[in-house]
Amino acid sequence: MEIYGLALFDLEDLTKLLFKFGINFIFLIVIVRLIYYKIRDDKDYVFTFIMFNILTFFICFLLRKVPMQMGFALGLFAVFGILRYRTEAIPIRQMTYLFIVIGISMINALSNKSISIFELLFTNGFITLITYLIDSVWFQSIEESKNILYEKIDLIKPEKELEMIEDLKQRTGLPIHAVKVEKIDFLRDTASIKIFYNREE
């Protein structure tokens, strides 16, 4: 039965959709919730990663039968990404996670009869394992940075860098090991600085 040229129900396509989405969602939760969130504890990016993955999966899956429209769908997704991040400097690590969740969604959505279930599970598992090893095992001590407006402008001199680092350590409670002066405002006697520290410490 069809309505305006659209099939009302297709059991085979529905089961394919549910099966592939199930695989995709399981590995998505492992990567985002059990690997990324456990280290970063950033709910904003968790929401973004999950929604980007799900939207990309459904776009690719539903338009897989329309090859001429696939480029349009991916282009539309790219436009959404540009609109979302054009005014925000997303860190390179978060950008990598974004590409990971997009990648697995496309792999799972576009897989066909020429790709076995074992190959699909192996690919998802390998990507997940490598992500875990790199981010949680091999590089446990991750360098992070923050921008701070600093008012002790007399300490921004190169010869007083160690003194400034000690002052920032006491005031922020962070294990700061380096600082970078990015902008100085002599009218307000403030400086915009970036501090660098290892989170695991």
C-alpha cells in the first residue's frame, strides 16, 4: 500500500534500520559516554556528539536509495556544522571526537550486502578500541588550557614568569606549568593570558 508514492510499511527496511541503528547506538554510547565523558566531563559536547551521530545516520540511511541526493545530504550536514561552530573555536580533540561519531554513523548507515556483519562489528570495535587506547591509556595526562584576565600586570614580564605561575597556581588551584601572554591592556592594567596545565595532576 502506498500513499503519494511512498510505501506505508516495509518490514525488511524497518528491520535493517533498527539493526544498523542498534549497532551504531551501542558503539556511540561507548565512545561518547564511557570514553569521552569519563575523561572530559563536558555535557555540552556529549549532546552535540550524540545528536550529530544520530542525524547523520538517519540522513545517510534514508537517502541511501537516492545516490544523486547523497551529496546534497552531506552538504546540508556540513552547512549545519559550519553554522554551529563558525563563532566558536572548538578544541582539536573535541573536533576529532566529532569526526569519529560522524564516521561511525556513516559506516553503519551506508553498509550494504557487500559488507558482512563481522566486518561491520570489527570496524566499529577497532575504532572504539583505538579511541580508548589513545585518549585513556597512552595519553592519560592531557594538557589543557584556559584563558584568564589577569590584573597583576607587573608580573607579566618575562623575568617574572615563575612568580606569575606560582601566583596563578595559588589562585586557581591548577597545576600550571606554562603561561602565554596574549594581549595587554595598559588602560585597564590587565592582561589576557592563557594558562597550560595537566588535568590528571
